[in-house]
Amino acid sequence: MNDWIAFFQQVMNFGPQIMAGLGNTLLLAAIITVTGLVGGIVVFYLSLSHNRLCRKLTEGYISFFIGTPLIALLFLMYYGLPQWGVRLSPLLVAVIGFTMNVAAYNARYLMTAYRGLDQDELEAARAQGFSSLQVFRLITLPQVLRLSIPALSNQVILNLKDSSVAFLIQYTEFFAQVQDFAVRNFQFFKAYLMAGLVYLALVSVIVIASRWLERRLILPGVRPL
Amino acid sequence: MVLLQTRNLGMEYDGKPVLRGIDLDLAEGELKVVMGPSGCGKSTLLRCLNRLVTPTSGQIIFRDEDVTRPDTDVRALRQRIGFVFQNFALYRHLSVLDNVTLGLRKLRGMPLGEAVERAKHELRRMDMVEHHHKYPAQLSGGQKQRVAIARALAMDPAVLFFDEPTSALDPLMSREIINVINQLRRDNVSMLCVTHDLFLARSVGGRVLFLDQGVIHAEGDAEQLFGNHSDPRIRAFFSQEAGNQ
Amino acid sequence: MSFIDILALLATGAGYTILVTLMCSATGMAVGLAIAMFHRLGSRQVSACLAVFTYVFRGIPVLVLLFIVFFGLPGMGIGVPPLVSMMLSLGLIAGAYLGEVFRGALDSVDGNEVLAAQAMGMSRMQVLLYIELPQMLRFSVPGMVNEFTTVLKYSPFAYTVGIPEVMKQAMALSAATLRGVEIYLAVGLVYFAIYKVLVTFVWALEKRYRVPGLTEH
Ligand SMILES: Nc1ncnc2c1ncn2[C@@H]1O[C@H](COP(=O)(O)OP(=O)(O)OP(=O)(O)O)[C@@H](O)[C@H]1O
Ligand SMILES: [Mg+2]
């Protein structure tokens, strides 16, 4: 018991750094959630292209990023590019790497939802004279996004958890600060356990928020995937 | 000789009575048909008899043994009763042959070779042996039901229960099943058959029980009941069912 | 040093990457199956415990759990070897996800078949073993492929606990040669190749045991 009190004392002393780290974690997670969603929509749009080559390329893109670890891409940019004189900040590297990766996953969710869509409705819209971009923006996308809410909000949880990877490229996010704290105070178990609990709490917030969003946005009579 | 007998059998779901005071007996080699409107408790009756559900009152005597006693080995009882369902309930991941051998191997501990022999014998009887390597999804409804019957027969049961064996089948396939039941009758297989199907009840002969709201209201042979019965409920049921056909 | 040389050097670490992936996937399978089975057979209290386990292990980042196990537990007097640390972090997390996959697949098993098996005189355990499990595993293939892929993609974390897998080789090589771009590009290709082999293998296995009309692909 006493050592827990001592531990919390140490945490309080380290408070500013840890809070700054938490801020950086939330910043990264928020940015890649937005850019990953936009990127996912773009990739999804390209996957519907009438051009075979374009479809093949997007398929290859999705498959490659789903099949390779994110940290290979992060290390390539962070440790590799300087050899060509290109030095990017850890945050920029993380944003670029995560966006490409998350976009691939989001595009796949959207494609799965699209396959479950009523094709007649899209046909009808085309017959009404809408351009294909209009059909996409006004009909396809809203429906597909609604159907994908569970998968997309699950991706937000993954974004938050995976942002901890950025500490391996010196981005001073939450887990990096916890790591620093642990080494300085020689408090490994308690510090990492606390980090785990913090992530769990943040994940819970996202879970609650996404349930709320789901209830608000789901169309009556349409089951999400 | 009496094979199966119930005395004052009652069943409730959450305090709601579904069967009340059922007295039924089935002799060895006999066929009885139970008819009645939807929700009257027909499936529940069959499920009570093989103890898939536990009756709330009364007794079931199976070959002189009270199988409602708490120390009854219900799994042994169920192994002696073949059950054929409306929706076939074939195991979709197993071939026709494996559907029939599964019980023999896993419940009877029969060696594979012997189980296959026995299964093929029953499949031959049901005229399904040439389909033994197929999977359920590759069969017609009538074929599925014949496999289900072979699966039940393979366990060498004391009695066969049918729960609406033809109601998921078109008339032609229903005929297949009716023929099978008639054939089994000639082989002196004891059977209890629940059905909506007037044609089935007529074609297989046997005594017919009329169940309504959990109570047996009448018993007689088919023509007796289908004819102008004095009870208006029974008349209404049969004229409506006849209209449905 | 050519790109091919780089690939060849990295490939020496591939054995460890595959070992880590297989061991963690196997842990995940065992845990996931246990979760699904206990959920099916156990009481309401058991289900509640499993739900808590699943929630916790799906909510903690792999890296954090790995650090708790490998760097944290020794401070509590429990030393855990690197590979076991991977299994207790990545493996358990995969188990939590696979448990969800299996539970969903169990719900797709036709209740009528379960009833028929019980009517035949099978015990609850026999029904699970001979009817529910074989169907559930077939229904779960897409979910399992996803999860194995995820395990493969998180396997580079093994370098942080000193396992000489592909990423560790790449870091050593890049420190020595300063040719990070080619090296990490090669890393991507090596993982992608392992991914393709893994996915092809699982689907080949699925095809071997595929039952007509049971799953639709
Ligand atoms: N598991 C259960 N829990 C609660 N009530 C049930 C349950 N199973 C059946 N019932 C109720 O018991 C009554 C009898 O059901 P049962 O399935 O035996 O009818 P049935 O005569 O077989 O009808 P059908 O012709 O539609 O098959 C119905 O009112 C039904 O709603
Ligand atoms: Mg019924």
C-alpha cells in the first residue's frame, strides 16, 4: 500500500510531462482519425472507378498496407529518409504513415458495406441523371458511412491504441513519457500498468461515444455490418 | 404390449400451461397421429416424451419404466427414441453418410467399418445410398427428410417421433415421406407423428388424436374425426385444414 | 550491397518473425476457443468474467501490455522470457479478438441441429465437439485470417524484447550501412511475402475442409 502512495507521489512530480504526452497522444489519434477517414473515402472512391488499372492499383494499395507492419513504414521515413537529406518531424512521419495505413483499412470497411448495398437504388439515381460523382456523394457515401459506423469507430479505438507505436520513432506521446518516468523512478510494473489503465479508460470513452453516434445515425430498418 | 404411456401429463412454460392432463398410450408397432392447431402443444408433447423438456406434472412410462423420475438417464432414453424434425436438422457440415454414422460412432461406440455398414443399410432402405457422399445442401427437401429418417433408424430406436415431417415439403416430396412412413408401418416400427397434414394423416392410417390448447379432445381413426364430428372445434379445424390443402 | 543482398539478410530474421507469429496466433486460438466454449457452457457469472477479460485485453495497446509483462513483471519477482512475453501480450490480445470472432460464429450455428443432436442423446459437450465446433471453425475463417494478419503485423514489437526477427536485423543493418530506405522497403516486402504465404495457406486449408453450401464465398 505504502509503495503505491509513493508511486503516486512520483507520478504527481512527473505530472506535467505525462499530461503533455497524453496531449500528444490525443493529438496524433485525432489527426489520423480525420486524415485516415478522408483517405479511406478517397481510396474507396477510386476502388469504384471504371478504369481497370485504377481499381487494380487501389486493390494493391489496400492489400499492401494491410499486409505490412506500420512500423516498417514509420522506420523507413524516420530512420531511412535522412540518408537523402530529408528530415521529417516524428509527428509528421507518424501522421503520414498512419494515414496511409488507416486509409487502407477504412477503405476496406467501406467496400464491404458497399457490397451489401441495394444496387437498384444506385441504378435509379443514375437513371435520374445524376453524375457519377453526385451519385457517390449524395447516395453511396452517406449510406456506406452509416453502415460502416461500427467498423469505423472500432478503427478509432485502434488508432488511439496504435498511436503508442509512435514512441518508437521518438514522438513524445503518452507512452514515451511513461517509459521515461519508469526508467527514472525505476517503477516499471506500476508505471506500465497505469499506462494500460489510462488507455483502457480512453477506449471506454470512445466506445460510449460511438454507441451514442450509432444510435443517432442509424437508419431505421437498415442493419449495420 | 404398451411401449409408451403418459398419465395425466402436464407442462407449463413460465407458469403458462401448454399441456394439461394428457393420457396417451402407444403400443409396440403402433402408429399414432397427433393433430391440432398451431401452438396447441404438439411439439411440446414430443419434447416432453423424450425429455428434451421436463414435464411439470404427471408421468411418462417407457417400457414399464417411469422416465419422469429424477434419476432417469435422459440421454439413454433419447438414444432409444428417433426424432425427425420438420426442418430436417441435418448436420450441414457432415456428408449424408457421416450424418448417419455420427450417433453410432460417438454414442454407441461402434467401430467405423461397422457403423458405415449399418448406415448404408438404412440409407438403402430410404433409397438414399447412392447419395451417401453428398452434403445436405446438395439434396432436395424430400431427400433431406429421408436422410433424417435413416439417421434416426440407424440408432435402432424403440420408437420414431415425427414433428410435422412434411410441412416443409411440396406435395410431391410429401408423398415420398408418406410412402416411407407406410413402409415403416409394414415393418412394424412404432411411430408417433405430429402433423397438420390431413393427407398424411389419411394416407398412413393409424389412430388420430386431436389436441387443442394442451388437451386431447378426441381420438379415433382418421375418417371418424374428419367426418362430421360432433365437437364444433374439431369440425372447424378439419374443414379449415382441408381448405388449406 | 544490392537490394537482393538486403532481402537475403533480412530473410534470416524471417524464421523468428514466423515463430513469433505462429506462437502468438496459437496462443490466441487456444484462448479464443476457451473463451467461446466457456461462454457457451458456463454460467452467467463465467460469461461476465469473460466479457471483462475481453474488454480489458481489447482496450490495452499491444506494446503497453508487452512492456508490462517483459519489463514490469520482473520487478514483481517474475521473470518472463521474450517469446513468452510476446505470447502473454500479443497472444492474449489476439485471443480476446478471436474469442469475439468465435462467439459470433457459434451464433450462426443452426439451433435446430443442436436440438437434433440433443434429441439423439448427445451430452452438451458432445454437441459442442461434434456439431458446433466444426461448423464454428469453418464460419470463422475470414475472422481468423484477419487476426493472424494482425498478429504478423504486430510481431515486429518482438525486437523491443530482443528477439532477432526481421525488424531487429533491419535495425542492425541500417545502423551499419545507413541505407534505411532500401532496408525498410525490403522489410515491407518481406512482411508482405509472409502475409501472402500465410493467407494463401489458411485459405488452402479452408478449401480442403470446405463443405458445399455451408459457407458462401
Ligand atoms: N421454450 C418455450 N418457452 C415458452 N413458451 C414456449 C416455448 N416453446 C413453446 N412455447 C409455447 O408453448 C405453446 C405450444 O408450443 P408448441 O411448439 O408445442 O406448439 P405446436 O403445437 O407444435 O405448434 P406448431 O404447429 O406451430 O408447431 C405455444 O403457445 C408456444 O408459444
Ligand atoms: Mg411444432
